[in-house]
Amino acid sequence: MDFLRPASWEEALAAKAEHPTAVPIAGGTDVMVEINFDHRRPEYLLDLNRVGDLYEWEVGEESVRLGASVPYTRIMENLRAELPGLALASHTVASPQIRNRGGVGGNLGTASPAGDAHPALLAAGAEVEAESVRGTRLIPIDDFYTGVKRNALAPDELIRAVHVKKADGPQQYSKVGTRNAMVIAVCAFGLALHPQTRTVRTGIGSAAPTPVRARIAEDFLNAALDEGGFWDNGKIITPSVAKQFADLCAAACNPIDDVRGTASYRRHAVGVMARRTLTWTWESYRGTTQQKGSVA
Amino acid sequence: MPTNGAPTKITQGSQTRGGIGESMLRPDGILKVTGEFAYSSDMWHEDMLWGQILRSTVAHAEIVSIDTSEALAQPGVYAVMTYDDLPTEVKNYGLEIQDTPVLAHGKVRHHGEPVAIVAADHPETARRAAAKIKVEYRELPVITDEASATAPDAVLVHENRDDHHIGHVSHPNIVHRQPIIRGDADEAAKKADVIVKGEYYFGMQDQAFLGPESGLAVPEEDGGVHLYIATQWLHSDLRQIAPVLGLPPEKVRMTLAGVGGAFGGREDLSMQIHACLLALRTGKPVKIVYNRFESFFGHVHRHPARLYYEHGATREGKLTHVKCRIVLDGGAYASASPAVVGNASSLGIGPYVVDDVEIEAIALYTNNPPCGAMRGFGAVQACFAYEAQMDKVAAQLGMDPVEFRKLNAMEQGTVMPTGQPVDSPAPVAELLRRVKAMPLPPERQWESSEGADVRQLPGGLSNTTHGEGVVRGIGYAVGIKNVGFSEGFDDYSTARVRMEVVGGEPVATVHTAMAEVGQGGVTVHAQIARTELGVAQVTIHPANTEVGSAGSTSASRQTYVTGGAVRNSCELVREKVLELGRRKFGTYHPAWATAELLLEGGKVVTDAGEVLADLVDVLGDEAVEIEAEWRHRPTVPFDLHTGQGNGHVQYSFAAHRAVVEVDTELGLVKVIELACAQDVGKALNPLSVVGQIQGGTTQGLGIAVMEEIIVDPKTAKVRNPSFTDYLIPTILDTPTIPVDVLELADDHAPYGLRGIGEAPTLSSTPAVLAAIRDATGLELNRTPVRPEHLTGNA
Amino acid sequence: MRVNFTVNGRPQEADDVWEGESLLYVLRERLGLPGSKNACEQGECGSCTVRLDGVPVCSCLVAAGQVEGREVVTVEGLAEYAKERACGTSCGTSLDEAKRWAAKGHDSQTGEGTELSPVQQAFIDAGAVQCGFCTPGLLVAADEMLEHNPNPTDADIREALSGNLCRCTGYEKIMDAVRLAAARQGEAV
């Protein structure tokens, strides 16, 4: 095993180009477990800790450019307003110690369906900034997950940042685990209201081979909200609409039975979380619209 | 102190500070908070090697061949050993039945069985070498449950059994069977107005001590070996290790290294023999440290059990009879299975008065992971089931579950199903009364001005509910556990106590082989010595095999038995010191001959408080030292057909009330409070007593809602050997645990104390289950209960 | 490979480090600092918690090579770290402090005479230590929480310590200890 210690992003890209099998290590919260438990012996470890750019974020007009290694703790503390869904998701990650080390880049690189960030990124809308010595490209999050623990990165590419749309409405995130802290998701659900485009986006974790959106559920809800003029009148979403949305989210799952839970439970729980997060976000949205109304 | 002018008998030690009854702080506390306390995995030696174990990848198979040549050829590898390299004819070990191969011979019987061992100069070198050992297996069908174990054509897990249980079991895949028959349950059933039958399943729990199995074996010049080891019982290890090494016991020296928790999981050997074999083979010190993955294969677990119960009761709420059958899965090797069977059967109906009982407990040999000792063994599984039954009967009768229990609660004088009368306090009804009388925690504590605090809701930080679906439930349970080793076992301990003047002060040194595993025995031993010898300074000598056996740190027995031995030896030392004083100073004061003399505050005093001499002067340059064994009252084995016999030393009781909030839609549970009342006889160290009760309670919580080793029934392979998927409670899963300590002396025990470590683990689990049932209305006949069991998605 | 970094204020050099080694292994097996504990080596128990450039992390998940040039504080240096924090810069440079720490003698049996940080003392006084294997990690985590949240609520304490498993105590005495340390810290100010 070789330990590569690039001092800059350019050096990191060059190293990855030279050694495409090199495994990037930043927070180490996935890679080191595999090494400690003898599950993996990569030929090269590519340490990204010295690449300072990866720990920075910029808040732009439309979106946040979030460095791949920005620790979850920083996201929770600093980006709650801009990225509320991702901040909530960050808070569910493992333990304080892990949140101090791990970042979104690791979740994306590993692309485990259980990664906590994925549903929030899917719901918010995001693009992954991948770079190699050949150049930079932005991969839409919807195209990023290609299979179980597989992603759209080329062997010579590294994740530099993720561009996440700034919240234009309420966002929520829920995760089910069999413990009240420090737990891997049995399943997870992210939901974002986008009042500007009058759309709702979702993300489901740990209930399919990859993180997925519940597109049919989104389409249904977008139509129902539109039809009823909900975006304007701020009415309470009817229980039947919420239920159908929940059922469609559950139907979007393609889960398995494993030691963490049954497929049947995962479907059920995604439905419950879909209904609850819709209620929470919509109540929050109604609150803000009603406030605006009273001012106007 | 005398009150109301009444004379109070002055007892030895009542004037000496730091004695029994005080919450003295741990003598190892400073070392433990500074990181300097040397645990077994911290051992280090110049020039040491690292040992690695190669384990079977399948559960049941014949070993066709093992090829170690490539591993041996690796640079940095010093030794590779298999069964063929074992030095003597003794190649098995075991607590009671020597059925466990040091290294697999011809066959593996469970997933993760040791097949070969490697020593190398770096752990990674050892791991890579182990991976190069080629083992060819021919797989055999796996035995995983009672049906497959006892089928007429079942493959035998152990051929040619010759242990002392084989004569009374109906199938060679049954380790041990214990029936207990008292009265006539069938006849009594005719008087029952309600009969409740239930079938229960108790999952396989792991001790999950945090300090992994580890130790350092150092070869010695005389051809022997010195093992620094984390264990629960040095002398039991020694008895099993020495014959395999072909060494006389005196050439195997053992010193207790720091122990990072035990809970039963260190009662059996793990890496002890392997490290010694490699050290003797290479002539170099060898350290072995399991990682968490290996630890799940490296020690026995709590027996999973199927339990079948029938309870009958009259309309008035009196139990008529209990029938039960308890099937414990012992896995591939016997370990403590016979004792677990003894406890499960003899304590199978709980702390209740029932004259007509019919109990049967068996332990199976299967190809599942070996199961053995864990906190409260046998009694824990039974308590989960009989307490569920008690709630069901109460519900059928329309009675309050606590009142129903109190109506049937045993008390001092009650005769156990084994025929043994309970001859010390058994305040079962009082414990229930006390735990029920504690104030209930406020409702909806998660509500705050800023909305719901998810940390206080089911799901915790995962943000699954802001109050939706959340229902509160309350449940009660009480349990009975035996203290000490039962069934005729010679359960003694040894203490060496020395008194001498050091630096102008009288100092007592207490030397035992007791394994301090965190329970605080070392604190209590010093307190006993202060009380009995009236000195301030007590040194606790490191535990090793240079002193006689202390027995195991298990079965809630150490404060009773080794505490008893320390007291006994102190009393003998005191007599010798007084003798010395009489010899030196007897002529100066008549009280030396006539008065009752005590040692207090470093002085010899009369019972009237008159000082006769300083201990410094009495001792002078002499040291007084006694090593003596001490035994509690003997027990007898249970009759193999009727289960009758005074098999237990002492009983211990605890009751719990659980308050839970369940997200009924998602099936997530938050335990809000877990109150406990326990009789401890006499709290030698109240702070430690409460700590034990809270810790035991939390392990019971774990098995109620999350902890289970999951074994694939098709392959008998462990599916979750990690802390990622074997979950134990975090601080956010653990509620406040108010404790009400009752002190009713047991006159047969030292200071009237009662063993305390295990009882709180019993009733915690059924109390939590009862509370979840109360919240959900579900039957819930298995533990742990997982979210899918609460939502109907199992 | 060779790794140079600072541990408890003292520069350290580790040689012949295997590339897959963790910071935990280097501390324990190469630098003679076994206080950080090896309970799970998968980031699930917190027993190996150290501060890396001030931030609590699981040292089992930090590759040794990643700490090049960085500062680590372990439980062995916690008392000194807390003392420096309490008295600001007037206590001298960290290097001097570290040397004094290293030279300080104490009773090898019981550690009497050792200076302790408030949180260490509170863990002993409250009975929060049983087997003690989780204790070093809990101390580092609890000390760090009290540094930025001197008046934590119970829920704050539970959240901050939710990455540290304890199997002996049921956490109640640990809660007591952290409350005690916070109260004493408040009195001292």
C-alpha cells in the first residue's frame, strides 16, 4: 500500500490520473473501517486532508458550492438556512466525532444507498462537481447514482464540490434507525418544497439499490397542489392527498430484507416519513405565506 | 452511636473511616481517567510478536486439508500452528465439559471457529499470512434448532460424548436436561379459573464489553510462560491452559491485566492458549488483540431460548400451577450450558408462590455460535417469559398487574419449586410497591417553546416524529436470581492479608486472585480491610495466580465470596495482631486479658474506647500475614428426575417500572424512565451498588429493543458481527434510572450482604416489553422487539 | 513511511508506519500512549476519541499519514490541556507545559498526586468509572463539550456524548459527572 499526500488540488488530480485505482480518503469514516476490518487493501490511499479548498464553501445567488470535505458539523452549524434539508440530514449522521470528519464527498464517493446525505441532495436538487486532469464537469444528482455503491465518476475523477440549490421553501429530512443516535439508516426520506417552481422534490435512502426520487409521487403531488391552488391559497393538504403521496413514495421503493430491517417495513416507514415530512414542510410553508399575506 | 440511652454493641470498624457502608472512590480511578491504567490490550513488550487467528468461514464442515506453507514463507512470520502442532495429548478445553478444541481438528462446528494461528512482527503481516493459509472444507448440514438437533437422523454435533450428562439426555445433541417437578400441576390445573398459555422467543445477546479479548504471553527462562490477561477467573483459565501446553500449573504464571468489562463473556477462554502456544513456539512475547469483528466470534453469547409456558389462576388471583419448557440453544460447545439449564429451570417460575409446578429446561448442541455465561444467565430468559405470562393472567382476571404479582409474591419462608426454603428476606411485594410508588415522569417532556425536541422523542436525532403517533406505556416486572455457584459446586475464595508498618504507619495489604472487571471489588476489599483492621492505608495487590483461587467474577458472587474471604482473613490477622499485642504489652494493662479488643484508627482499643496501644508499636518490625480459603454454605445438586435439592446459596431480587413512549406508526421506542427497586442486603459501597443496578438495567433495556446477534438459519453464519449492526444503547437511548435500594440483611452472608450484579438485568427487559405492550396493545412474544414487530411488517 | 506530528504539545516522530495504520495504532503501539482505547475500530464507540487540531475525532478512523504536521491531544494530555485553557497564555507555552507534564512523578499504584482536569475529577467523584474502557474517549468528548457549552442541558449532554458507548454504567453516573464538572466549572469562574 502507498500513501499519497498531495498538497494541492492539482497534485491530487495528477495523482489520481497516474493511479486511477487510488482510493481517496478524506474523513476516513468509510475507508478506515474497511482497512481496519481487513475488507479492503487498496494499492494507493490518496489523502485529501491537505487540500484546503475541499473544506470551503461559497454561498452564491442560486446555490451553495459546498466543498467535498466540509464536515457535517460545519454544514449543521453554518448552512441551516441555505440548505435546511442537508443540515437536518447532517445532524443524523453517526456521532459528533464522525460528523467532525465526514463530508458529503465521502457519501457521494461511496454511493452507498444508506448514505445520509443522498435523500437531501436529491430533494434539494444538486450537481456534483467532478474533476480530472482532463477537465471539470457537473453531474446532475439524478444521474450520479448508477448502481449499488456505484456512481458516475470516471476512474481518474475526484469530487471537488457539490452545488446544492439554495432552499426557496421548507425542507425536511427523516431517517429511521433502530437506535436513537449513532445508527445507519434502515431507510431515510428527504423532501423539499420549491415554491419558486411550484414543485416538490423527494429523496429516498436505503430502500432501493441506489438513492432514488419518488418521481411518480412528486408528479402526483405537484398536480394536486397545482389543481387545488394550494401554493396560492395555502390551505391544509387534505389527508387523502397526503395519503396518496405517502403510498406513492412507498411504492417508489425497491427494498431488500437485511439485518437492519425488512423490505416490508422499509416501504411502510418511507410512507410514514413521506406523510410526516410533507405535513411539516407544508405547515411551515403555510406559516410563511400567511405571514406574507398579513403584511400585504 | 447510642441513642436514647440504649446500649449499642460496638462492632469492629465502626470508628474507622473508609470502611464498609461508605461510598469510597475507586482506587484505580485516577489511573483510569488519565489513560494510564494498563488494560490487557495495552500490554507491550520489547521484541514482541503479534498473534492472529484464522477462523472458519463456514459453520459445519469437515476439514479436508490445511496448507500453511505459503503463510510460513512470508517475511516477518515466525510461526504458523494448526491442530497438528499442539504439544500434548490434551487438545481440548472447556469450563465443565472439555469439548472445545484449541484448534479445529478434522471438523469445524460453528462459524468463526479457530483453525490456525500465526505469529508475526506486525499485525498486518500476521493478517496477510493468515489469509494465505489454504483450508479446504467439505460442508455438512447445519443443526440450528431443536427440530434439526433432535431429529432421529440428526448429524451429531459431538460424536462419542463421554461427559457426565450424556446418561440423562434423550439425544446426544442435548447437552443437559433438568426437570423440576413439585406437587401435581395437572391436578392443580383443574382448580384454575383461567389458564394462559404462551410461547416466547429470546434473542441471542452479546456481552459487548468494550475492551476486546487480548493479552500478552511472555516465555520464561524456566520453560514456562507468563500470561497477562483480561479474564473473569484466573485459576479456571490456568486449569484449562496448563494441560494443553504440557506444563505443570506452576510454570504457567498468570497476572490479571486491566479488564475492559466482562459480563460473562470472559468466563471461557478466548486467546489465552493461542498466545501461550505461539510464545512457547517462537520464544518471544506474543500479543493478541481481537478487533470488534473477531470479538463477536471470540466469546460465547447469551443463550437464545424458546420458552413455552402455561399459567393457571383462580378468579381471586391466586396462581394454581405453572408448567414450562425452556429450550436453550447452547451452540456448538457446552461452555456454561449445564449451569444455564440449572438456573433456567430452578428459577423458571419467578419469585412467586406456586405449589404445583412442572418445569423442564434443556440446552441444545447446534452449529450456532457457542453460548454460555452472560449476566443473569438462565434466569434472564425465564424472567422475560414468566413476567409476560403474569401480565397476561392479570389481564384475563381483570386485575392490576402489580396487585396480581403482590398477591402471589414469595417471601421469606416460601419453598422454591426445588423444595429449597427461602431462608432470608425475600421482599418481592415490597419491591413492587416501592417501584410503583415512585413519582412518574412528566408527560410530553419533549415539548418546548421552540417546538418538539427530537432528542427526547422516539427516533431521537433522526427526526422521525414531532409527536405524531407517540403513545406512552407503563410496565412492571420483578425477578429472582441465584447468587454464587450452585448445585454442589465448591464455590470458595482465597484471600491473603498482610499487616505491617510501612513508613511509620500500619498498612494492610490484600492479595486475592479476584478479577476486577469494573464492578469495584477492589474498592470494597479495601473497605473491608479498613473496617476489620482499623487502618487507613490499604494496598490492593495485583491479582495473580501466586495466591489461591478467588473463583469467578460472575454469578453476583465476588463481594459475597471473595469479600467474605477478605473479611475472614482480616479477622484471622486481627487475632494474630492482638496476640502479638498481648505478648508485648499484656502485662501493662489488665484489659489486654479481659476486654473485648478492637482495632480502630490504627490503635488497639477496648470496647469501652480505651486505647491500649498503637498498632505501630504492636507490630514493630513484624509482619502478620494470613492466606485462607473461605466458603459459603454448601449446596447440593438438583435431583436429575425431580429437580429437588437445596441447590442455591442465596437469592437476589429486583423490580422495575418502565415508562416508554412508542411511535406506534414507525415502531420506534424511546424509554423515558426505568425505575428500579432492589434489595441488596447491605450496601458495602452505596455508590457502586447504584452503578451496578443502573448498568444491569441498561443491558436489560438493550435486549428489549435492539440487541440481537442474528444467525442465518440456513447457514448458521453470523450476519451482524460489528458495532454497526449489533447495536447497544447509547446515552440517548438510556433513560434516567432512579434506584431505590433496600437493605434487609441476609444473616447467612458476610455483613448481611446480597449479591447484586445480575438481578437488575432480569426484570428490566420484561418491564420495557410490558410498557411497549401497554402502549401498543400488541402481544409481543419475542425480544428484542424491532420496529417491524410493532408495525406488522416483520 | 514516517509521520511527524504533535501529541499533547510534544513533537513526535513515528517511523516505519504501515500505510494502513490508524492514528490510534500509532498512538498506542508506537508512541506509548495507550490511553486512547481500541474498542471497535469502526467509529461506533468513541473510545478512541482524541482532539485533532482541537476537534474531537475517532482516532481509529484517521489514517496515520493524515496527521502529518497536525496537533493531537489525547486523554494523557487532557489535564494539561484543560489547565492551559483555564489560565490562558500565562501558563507558558504548550511545549514547556508538555515537558513538565512528562516529568511529573506520581504513585504508580493509584496515581495519587496526579493533577486532573475538572472533568476527570468529576468522573471519579461521581462514580462514572467502572471498567473504565470507555472513560478516556468520554472524557475527551465531555471536556470539549464543556469548553464551548459550559451550561449544558441534559439533552445537550446526551447529544454531545451520543457517540461514546459505555457498557457498564447505564450512563447515569456519567450524566452526574458531566453535570458536576459543569457546576464546578461555573463556580470556578
